[in-house]
Amino acid sequence: MSRNSVSTKLDRRTVIKAAAAAGVAQFASPFVWSARAADTIKVGMIDPFTGVYAAVAQNELIGVKFAVEQINAKGGVLGRKIELLVEDSANDVGTGVQKAQKLIDRDGIQFLIGDVNSGIALAIAQVSNEKKVLHVVSGGHTDGITGKDCHWNVYRVCNTTKMEANSVAELLFNKYGKKWHFITPDYAFGHTLQEAAAADLQKYGGTMTGNELAPLGTNDWSAYLIKARAANPDVLLVLPQGLDMVNCLKQVAQFGIQKQIHVAGLQQELESLEAMPPEARIGTWMFEWYWKQPGVPGVEKFVADIRKRSGGKVPTARTWFGYTSMMTYALVANREKTLDSVKLAKALGNFELPADVKLQPNKCYYRKGDHQLMTSAFVGEAVEVPAGDPEDLFKVDTIVAGDKTSPPESETGCALQWPA
Amino acid sequence: MSETHRKLAALAAIWVVLVCAPLWMPLVGGYTALGSRVLVLGLAAMSVNFLLGFTGVLSFGHAAWFGLGAYGCGLILKFIALSTPLGLLAGTLLGGVLGGMLGALIVRRRGVYFAMVTIAFGQVFYYIAFQWSSLTGGDDGLRPFYRQPLHLGFTTVDILQNSTAFYYFVLICFAAAVALMGFLLRSPFGRTMLAIRENERRARFLGIPVEMHIWIAFTLSCFFMAFAGSLYALVNNFADPRGLHYSQSGDFVMMAVMGGMRSFWGPLLGAVVFVVLQDYVSSITVNWQIFIGLTFVVVVLFFPRGLLGFLQARRRG
Amino acid sequence: MTQLILFNVTNGLIIGAFYVLMALGLSLILNLSNVINFAHGGFLVIGGYIAYTLEPYLGFWGALVASPFLTAIIGLAIERVMISRVYGRDPLYSLLLTFGLAFIFEDGTRFIWGANGKPFAIPAFLSQPLSNEFFFITGYRLFMVAMVAVMVSLLFLFLRYTRVGIRIRAGTLDLETVSALGVNVRALRSLNFAVGIFLAGLSGVLAGGQLGLEPTMGSGLLMPSFIAIIVGGVGSLPGTLVGGLLIGVASGITAAVFPSASEAIMYVLMAVVLLIRPRGLFGEEGMLT
């Protein structure tokens, strides 16, 4: 008995030492996010760096960090440097709220960015609203954020589902046909996507041949594809996102569905296209921002700068969201010469982004009535075999301005309540 | 100092620390909201331990009742009445009653099989919460609802905006639950549970209706769990499916083990360590999950009696 | 309509076959060692990623053969170093241990291979559908079913006719006696675990070809395996086989008529089995009470 306990004790001590060493090594490694300094303006970022959205969250972070670098190189905001505090929401609403409270109560941030996950974005928007902190939602798409759940202190960069649907719908209807079949991920966001597209279809006078609701995380799409093919539509709209979309499109390609039916969808991302085997890169989609924009000022330089900071990879729409969110704060604060959230929030109404931030041909501004950024939609086709750069996986056909794709402010359901 | 004196002193120390938390927390880099969160999760861990440590029954899907408590509270606050006490009551009943009902089905099983079935049950509720989005908000979670100010007749306590007031509210609820738990464990019922844990067969031979006792213990722990869940809904001002997921259960069991399963206050200590560790490490590095996983592994392999168990063993020599 | 149902039943069997492979590995480990291997999904993911890493050098077939063995070796190492230490104790500890391992695996794969999904290439001739009518039966799916059938047969032969296999089966019934008869129980458990992980690794390679690879994919595939075991009966491998196929078919049919419930049906099945016949379809009373 005593022999056992002695050996266990030795093991324990060794383990503790090893753990301490590992701990120290980790804290010194490149994955340390930030060292905390003083007399800086603290900016908080909450994103799901672990979990299914990890890839897009990391790209957002690259964009934000690059923006911070640029801002600080030009003297910071009102003469003070920006200090970025990054927290992982772990794709869990509770954790997101906890981190939001921590960043605001303990760390005293002046500005908040996040979250990619719509549910978490809504939850932390509640916290930022309670505490009166200016907040830009970089990548959460649910319409409510600039709709019925809008807050005076919250602005959003990425598109709403209605904007996405409107950008693609007309093209699909005119070019490919009136009969549409939907494959919809069965959760709140998926339903919103489908309703937005279906509304457009109805507006143009088309018919919906069916709507397959598939649970999140579906691995096998054959049942839905069997039905879709049997319904004989002109267009098949694939609405799942992320890994689900990758699998669905793979199976679509394997079954050869695209030979009879035109495949399309709403939002598509470079991260997803890169995760697909080449034969699955089919269909008509919209991107929220694309890196290859010949002739548009600022884009090439941005791409080159990001390449240096991301191990050679091009910026994705997510990188641009992060970059824009951070730059927005610096630009408006420097212009208004204040850090007061209410004043800045008011000033952001109709605030237009300069060329080296908007990185797109159309006018890009935050709408006053719902705080939504009027950013363009890049409509085009997925590319199976990239012609030049291996990351050029999308061929842009048209770039539609944000205020053309977005429903008017009166229809969003947003009623802003400003503090007295 | 005699054993009883030492125990009373320890108890007093614990309560002093808890009551003064809003004062010393900011000094060590904490914040009051974290304290409220730790209390609630600690209560959940203690509820799991009520079953696990004191009865010897492993339920690995216990977060189901936690999540149900959160949804119950939230649904009341959102749709029915703007009353915090009513929300708490509804949440506790929802989790407790459903737990009792389902517990009756599986009480004959034990060990690994029992654990597996509880996981599966938890996942059923997770799935329902996820899919029934018209009621529960699905993946986005149940929102918006807010904890309502307490109208105590002579004064109104604003627990929404004032995090310190809310912390004390949670502390009072925690104290009530913990007192009840302690009372139950000290009662003849509690003694019987310990007997069953130590040697089930002997207990059965003594004529004790073992299944009935286990079912009662299970149901009671579900009520405590649901109460903790309702409080959690108030802490966050929302409820979401993840609170029902087996990974949440895993966290609670881990807290109980980390702190010390055989002791009453162990799980609270475990909750403190776990929450603070996770909070701290996830701010430092993106690979915090590896650290948490390693913590699980290290605790299981080298500190199975938990921190309190380790300290007690040290003290005894 | 009947054609639709028929298609979906066939489809369900194909899905079910995959669940069977996962669940069998889990069941083997559960039966002999009383360990709920929460990290099983993690091993699956590792198997897939190892195959992905080996593919440029060994091709698809080489990776398919090599990866499960490498995964099994990793599993063996973990069993020897960590899991064997908690065998005698309360099942709680093995559960927490494998739970922690699952975290480490997920984050580890994200750390090593990156967070973004990776495509895993399968030979072109397998990607083609069987015919225009049966467009949803691709060569790859048939290949998966064939692999599962081969593995199940091999497993059956192994357990029935080899000495080690017989010992494993005896061990699930009464490990103490087996030990008293002079069998090296430690080695037996390790080997059993390795076999289970081999199956997990193979599942990972097959899943990779079908779904692509992503660090979080393991946990989603774990629950159906659990359910297959519960439905089929804890402690019974034929039960697990039937359970897996059953939930696959149920899921397939439900997807045809009531798609949003295609995942829920598995849980409903489980609930029904627990209510009517708690030991599962083929379970023995008293197995791992």
C-alpha cells in the first residue's frame, strides 16, 4: 500500500511540474492574444474561436488585428493607442454573455465587436445595451439585430438575410427559371433565409415546388435530394451553411443533380469553398465581399497586407468584416473627437466608409434608421478549377449595392430607442 | 480545536467569504457577475453531487433538469408574468417534476447503463429545445426576457441593473437551497442514502426499499438542479439549448469530482476552480480546450478524491 | 410514393451500416471494460485526418489501410497510459477521463490541421452514381457498405473462432473467472480496446470520404452510436448491429415523410425500447446493470 502511494505521489509531483512547464510555454507562445497595458483605449472582441465557426472567427480576428495595427501606426484614436482584448465565446451563449460582462465590467472596454453566431450576437448586444457600450456586430446575420431587436448602440456590418435573398433572386428567376425547390436547415436562421427567398419568388410570380427541412448536422442528404429531383424544379436552392453546405453540395455533385437542375443558394463563403472537393464547387451564389476586384482602389494592397499576416492566404469576407468593424470605430471617434457612446452612435447614422475601408465599387454607409451597413452583394458562380490563383474560387458577375438589396428602413421592424 | 469546532469555523469562514465577495473579487481580477455565475454553477454541481457523492448514483445527463429549469423560468418571464419568484418556481417545478417522472423509468438500472440512459434523455430534451423554435427560440435561445425587480413590500430591489444586489439575491437563494440540502443529508433519509451508497446489497437485505430511495434522491436532486437552472436563466437573461447538452452535464460532474465528491462543499470549490480556470485560460489562449481536457485527465488520474479530498488526506498524514 | 419509400429504406440501410461500424467499436469497449468511451468520436476524427495526411503519399487505398492501424496504435497507447488506471474504479472516472480526452482531441486536431474543413479525395470511379434511376447510390456508398460487411464478418470470425476472441467474449460475461483461469486480462483489455479504436479509425476514413473532415465532426456521430447500443441491447454485439441498422432505416424513412423529425426518430425509438423492453432488443438481463 505504501509503495503504491509513494509512486503515486512522485507521479503527481512530476505531473504538476510538467503541467506548469506546459502552461508557461503556452503563455509564451504565439497564441497569446494580448498583453495588458495602461492608458490605452480598450476594445473587446468576442467570437467563437472554438467550435464549428472557428475558421471564420479566426479570419475575422486577422482583419481586426490588422486594423488595430494600422490605426495605432497613424497615432491611434484621439492620440491614444488601441488595445485589443480578445475572448472566446466558444459558440455558447452563456460564455459569450459572461465574456461580455467581463470585458465591460472588469476591463472597461469602450467598444465591442462580435459575435459571428447570431444567437450570441443578440445576447451580447443586450449586455452592451444595458451598459451603454458601442457595439458593432461583425458577422452575425440574423435580421433581428437590425430589425425588431435593434438597439441604439448596435451597428452591423454583414448582410441581412433579406439583402442576401434580394441580391440573388432576380438573377435566378430571370436566367434559370420559375420553379424553385428549397433545402433549408431546420433552425431559426435557416427558416429566415428560406422565407426571404420564397417571398422574392412569390413577388416575381414563380412557384415553390417544395421545401425540405433538414436538421442541423445532417450528414446524409440523399433523402432530400431524392425528393428534390422528383419535384423537377428549375432551380435548387441550397441554404445550409458551413459543413452542412459542404456535404450537401458534395452529394449533389456525386448524384449529378446539377446536370438537370440549376443549383444555387444565398450566402457562400470562401472558407466553405476551400473545404470542398473541386467537383462540389458548383452553383450561383452571393458573396458578401470578394478579394479579387480588379481596378477597385485599395483592394490589392489590402489583399497583399493580409497575405503577409495570414500565412499567405487571401482575405475572406470575414476578414473584411473584422477590419471594417474596427476601422469604423477609429474613423468615427477621430472625426467626432469623442469617445462617448451615445454621440458616436448618433454620428454613425449615415456614416460613409472611405475607399480604403469599404474596398468595393459602390457607396457603402451605415443606414440611420436601422444601423445596417449598406454593403454590396457580389453575385456570381462557384469555380471548379481556379484559373490563376488557387484561391480564386468564385467568379463575380455583378456587384449589387446594399441599398438596392435591402428593404427600406420602415420594413425592417426596427424602432430605435435612444437614451434620454 | 475539536472536530465540531473546526467544522463550525470552516462553515463560518465559507459564509464570510461568500458574503463579502463583491468586496474582494475586484481586487483579485474578478467581477461580481462572475461571482453570481459561480454560485449558480456551484449549486448545480452540488445538486449533482447530492446524487453522485452521497447516493453513489451516476447521472451524466443531469444538465437536462438544469436546462429545463432555465427554460421554465424564461418562458414564464417572457410569456406569462413579469415576476421573478414565479419564474423561479415554474422552472424548479418543470425540471423537478419531469425528472421525477423519467427517473421512475430508469431507477432499476445502475452504473454505466444508467449513465448512458441519462445522457440519452438529456439529448432528447436538447433536441426538443432546439427544434421547437417557435416556443424556445431554437438555436438562438429563449429571449428576450429580463429578471424583474423584486417587490418586497417595503422596498423594491432592482436586480436587473444592479449586479451587487443581484449577487446577494443569488446568494440568498443559494443559502436556502444549500440549507435544505444539508438538512436532508443529515436526516434519516440522508443516512439511508449513505448506507445504500456504501453497500447496496446489505441495505437491501436490511429491508430498505432501495429503488424507492434512489428514486426519491434522484427526484430531489432534479429539483435542486432545476432551481439552479432557473437562477442561471436570471443570470444570463436568456435560456439556450446548450444548457441541456451532455457536455454541460460533464462540466458539473467534473466540478463535483474536482472539488471532492465525498464532501458537502467540495463541488462549490470545484465550481470556483473550474469556472475561474476556464475564464482565465480562455482569455489567454485559443487552445484552452486542451487545458480543460488535460485538467479532466489529471484530476481523474491523480486527484480522484478532488481538492478537498487531497487536502484532507494530507492533513490526516 | 412506394418508390420514394423504397429509395429511402435502401438509403437508410446504407446510413445504418455506417452507424453499425461506429457502434460496434464502442460496444466492444463497453462490454469488456465497462468504459463509456466518450472519446470514440475523437478517434474517428483522428483516423480521418491521419488518412488525409497520408493520402498524398500512399493514395486513397494506402491511407485507408494504414490509418486505422495507426489510430489503433494511438488508442492502445492511451489505453495503456491512462485508461487502464481507472478500470477498477467507479465507472464515473472512465467517463470523465474519456470526456476530457474528447476535448483534447477536438482542440488538438484544430491545432494541428487548422479549423477550416478539409476535403478528402476519393477515387473518381467510386464517385459515380450507380445508374440514372438509382442516382443516390454512388459507388462510394456501396463501397462503405461492403467495407462494413467485411469488417463485421471479420469481427464475428475473430470473436467466434480465435482464442483471443473467445477470451474476450468470456471476459464480457465474467472477467474474474477468466483472470483466474490464467489469462492476462490486462493484455486482453488492451487488445480489445485497440480493436474498438481500429473500427473507429476506419469509420473516420470512410466518413472523411463521405463528409469531408472537420475538427468538430466527432461529437455528432457519437450519439447515434450510443442509441444503437441502447436500442440493440447493452452487452450484445448482434444487438448493436441490429440497432444501428434499425435507427438508420428509421431515420431514412422519416426523412422521406417527415424530414424535421429524421433525427428525433432515433431518440423516440430509444425511448420506446426503454419503456417496453429496457434491456434492449437483444440485451441480457443483468448485463452492466
